[in-house]
Amino acid sequence: MDERATQDEATTGDPATRAWRDWAERARALVGRLDEAGYPTDPASRAVAARHLARQSALALEAELEHADPAHPTLHRYEQPWSQWGAPNPDNVYERCAIDPAATYVLRGRVDGVHEALFSLVEGDLHLGRPGVHAELALSDLRARGDAVAADGTLRLVIGPPGTPGVTLTTDPETRLLLIRQYLYDWDTEPVASFSVERPDRSGRPAPSTAPADVAAALGRAARWVEESITHWAAYAAATRDLLEHNTFTAPDTPPGGAPSIAYGGGCFDLPDDAVLLVEHPEPDAHYWNWSIHHLHWFDSGAFHERPTSINGAQAHVDADGIVRVVVAVDDPGVPNWLDPEGHALGLAVYRYVGAATTPHPTGRVVPRADLRLALPADHPVVGADDRRRMLADRRLAAQRRWS
């Protein structure tokens, strides 16, 4: 009997080893799921898809092996340029934490100077069929209340079931995750808050040694997470693409699983050769608003840390008539509010309004590239190649502050 066969027999009863082999087999089968979900098959697109699979796998493994224990909670950064799913907002800094809905937790941080943040208790991930949002508070509301944010910007949130003394966010029996979304409006200057989380009844008690059954369960959850993510979001993007006529936009609304305080809208851009999409709407009266590009199939927001795949109210140019004019174009159109689809003539453009008193409904029209200047006000700024390079360099440097 060869050495490998001996090793196989020796580990037959080891659940962690069996789970790892199962993970490897399920990872091998992911390419077939790409085909079933209609991912493009050209070599360039498959390179992006392979990278997407690797990124999703790395994220899921880290989440389930390192951050899934509600008895010993840790905050996990996600939706960074290399860990995206579900059309993330490029202006957000995302963190999450596994929680037990019957336990009490304390979240602490310094939020002075933070433009806005949302603290949410949720059932789980939409692509796993767990869309419930059980509680949510905005940082602006917490500041107004005065009982969770001190004058020096120190934040303290108590999370627990009904009846918990001093509770700020009340759990539901189905709550499994705490989500934090910080909103960066001015990428250059606004601080990124650092948070810590504690479960007081387990404070000072390290997690026990890793158990084989726990590792096996985590690997199984991670495999399912990736399988469902790559198929669910491809189908979601495809359905969104065909909701209405291309190059038009839905009215602002809050979809299932979305934050109740946010109004979303969007549509599918479909650019003919040598044409651009000119998007227009009055400037919203909102605490925060933005536009972002989302790619079909992987449903990400592109290389938002170094390309203008998004633009927000602090970054956007507003014309003298109060109208915001955004241009979706495959190549740089020489305007300040360029949404870069990274070479894709077909994709999704989405807008968000947070804390809005007005929620304008954007319009879109396809304009020949050669006629774009005629469709803009005479004093609309021109952005030259040197200007664009400086803007992109500044964007990349500003984005790095999030994970430095």
C-alpha cells in the first residue's frame, strides 16, 4: 500500500480533513457554476471571473474561519476593492461582526469628524436567503439623541435582546450580524473611525482550542457562501439589467434587504459605438448622495480606489442651473463627473440618497460623443488629460487611507 493511501485511511474519521477535501472539490466545481450563471467565456472576462472566484473564496474562508464566533467577536473588513460582492458603495467603509441575539455586546469607537455611519443588525446575507434588517441607527441620529456619542466623539453602543440595560440596538431572535457602514464624503480629509467590540460576559476569556467539527462546519459554510454568491448576484444583476428600457433610470426606492434610510435607483447603460450616456438631475437636498458603476455578472464596483467608477455629492460638479450632469463613457469624455465603466459598454449605474429631503428622479439620454459639448452648458468645465491624471492620483492616495 502506498503512503498516500495509508494517509487517506488514517484520516477517514477526521471531519476537518474530510471538510477540506470537500472544499477543494466544491472549489473545483465553481467554474461550472460560472457557465450555468452565464458568465462571459472570452479569455479576458474569464481572467476577471477567475480572480473574482479567488477573491470570494479568500473572503469567505477568512470570514468563516476567523470571524464567525459570536462568543469571541471580532470586526471584519469587507467590500474592499479586492473583496466585493452585491454592488458595494465605493464611499463606504464596511465592517461586520458575528453576534448571538441572546447575548449583550458593547461597540466602542471615536467618530468625531465622521460624516455618517449606519449601524445595523441583520439576519445574514441576501444571497443566502437571509435579507432581514432587524434594527438600524444612523450616526447622525445617535448624535442628536446624545446618549451614545459623547462630546469628545467617543461612541458606545450597547447591543442586546429586549430588556438589556442601556440597550441601543435591540436584537431579534434571528439576528446574526452587526454591520457598520461608514460614509466617506470627502475622501481626502474625513477620518475613518476605528471600532472595537466586546462581549462582556466573555471578556478576558480566550477562545478555546480549535475543534475539528468547528473547522469542518466553517469550511462548509464558506463553500456555500461562495457558491451562492457567484450565482445569486449574477442573476440579480441580469434581472436588474432588464427592469426597464436601457439608458433610463428607476425612481428612488428602498429595495428588500436595503437600508431603510437609503433611497436607491438605477438602470442599465447600453452605449452604442462613439456615444455616451448623459445623466441629469437636480442636486438632491440630502445628507449624502452618490452614483456608482456596477458590472454585470460579478456585480462589483470595479477598481473604485483608482478609477472614477463612482462620484458623490462632495466630489461632483454642479452646474450654475443647479443640475448635476454625469457622463457614462467608455473613454474619458473630458468632463468632471465621469463615470468610468472600465471599458464595458453595457452595465449598471446606480444612485443612492441618504437622509434626503428631496429625491430627484434622474433622466438619461444617449449623445454622440462628438456632440457632447453641445449638450452641456457653455460654462461646463473641461477636464484635460493632465487634470484627469492628477484627479486619479489624488483618488488613489485618498482611498489608501481606509486600509493603511
